[in-house]
Amino acid sequence: MRNFNENTITDAVLDRIKNTSDPRLKQIFNSLVRHMHDFVRDVRLTDAEWAFAIDFLTRTGQKCDGNRQEFILLSDTLGVSMLVDAINHGSGGSTETTVLGPFYVQNPPEYPLGADIHGGMKGEPLYAEGRVLSLDGKPVANAIVDVWHSDQEGYYDVQQIDKVGGLSGRARFRTDKDGKYRFWSIKPAAYPIPYDGPVGEMLTVQKRHPWRPAHVHFMIEAPGFEKLATHVFVDGDQYLDSDAVFGVKDTLIGSFVKHDAGSGPDGRAIDTSYWTMTYVFTLAPAPS
């Protein structure tokens, strides 16, 4: 087959990939080709625009490194991450999920329950506690609870690793026999996603802001349960209704309560005002 035009090229490509052995891959490739070709025909893409798109994606890849994932930012800001999340994670009574985000670090340091994990990060003290339960309300003991969050200026540790002296505001805990977790850190702040790269350029031309409402990330896993990746958002944040990555759900807005200096919930003496946050997570059973 040769001499293709805009009306025949799609079928020609589909014919070339018809022998893809994996049925799921074949389905994905077929749909991708059809939708991508229809998009190009729909907008009548020019040579210059296609060249710009190639350059944009190339620069997106070049912006990725061990501490930053520009492609995740692109997926997040186009709503694709949350669409995939919505398709794959119906709540069914379990805690709702949301985007993982670009700042997760594999194998963070593990701390004992009640530890202070703020490290070199600055902010008002925060005491976070709660439980991890199954759908029938039973405690999930020894669940792995990963947490990470920004500082009072909205920066994560990996964005200022030399300044904060290593990983900070980031840790892994294991729930006790009653499914309880607890730790001290600092209250996070709203922050802009990194916008000094291709994703920032896209947001600028779309007349969008890059801000995310303040939140604490949680990723929880235990044998027999689906892994949960979610946030607890700070109530009252000005960006709850315009999150740049479309990640806010009402059930994930926590109650952050301010307290005067004195004795903390665990008896710790606090010489300044501090915050508390309590949140109960419910895990869905793993698919059989």
C-alpha cells in the first residue's frame, strides 16, 4: 500500500498494527491511532504547529529528573491523572483517592509513631493523628503509612534539599494494633506547581494559575487491601475550588484546628500556637 492521503492513512496504519499479539495492547494502539488522527484532521494541524508540539514534548522530557516529573505535571494539569483515577478507583465506601503528584520519593525514612518529621522545614507545628480501618470498621494493624507535604512557603524538601539538610516533612509509619497513626510536623501551605518549564508555558497561554490548595499527602498500603494514594486538604484554603490539577474532593477536606501554646495531645510541651488534624482512612479490599 502506498500513496496515502488524509482519508486513507488511518486505515493503513491500523492494517500495519493488526498483528499486535497482545489483545489489550492492540485495543489501545487502535484507539490511540484513531483518536490522534481524528484530532489532527479536526484542528487541521499545520506543519509549524506539529513541529512545536514535538519540541514541547521533547522539552517536557528534558525537564524530568530524579526530583521532578514534568510529564506527571502535564498529565495532572490536563486532568488526565484524575480521569484515570476516577476510572480505576470508585470509592465504594473507602477513602477517596486523588493524584499522587510529582514529589513522591520511593522508600522514605521510617519513623516510630509520634515522631516529629519536620526536619529542616519551617512552619507552625502540626500534630496529625487518626486511624486506618477496613470497610467493616476493623482496625488495620501494621499498615504502611507514607506522608509528605510542603513547608510554610509551599516548598517540598526535594525542591530545597541543601537548605533543609536532607529529606524533611516526609516519612513512613506503621499503624499500631488499633490501626492508629500519629506524628508531629508542620502545617503545609498552598503552593504553585513548578511552572518554569513547558507546563508553566501551557498554563500561561491558557490563562490559568498554577496553585494547589494546602494538603498533606498520604499513601497507605497493607496486605489484602488496595493501595490508597490520597491527600487531606486544609479546610478554608482559597484554592480548593480551582486546584491546578483538579484533585480536590469534599471528603478529603480535613479539619485543621488551631490551639494556643501549652500541652499537645500527646503531652508534649508546645511554647507556640499549634495545629491538630485528625483523619480516619478506610481501605478497600484488594481485588480477588
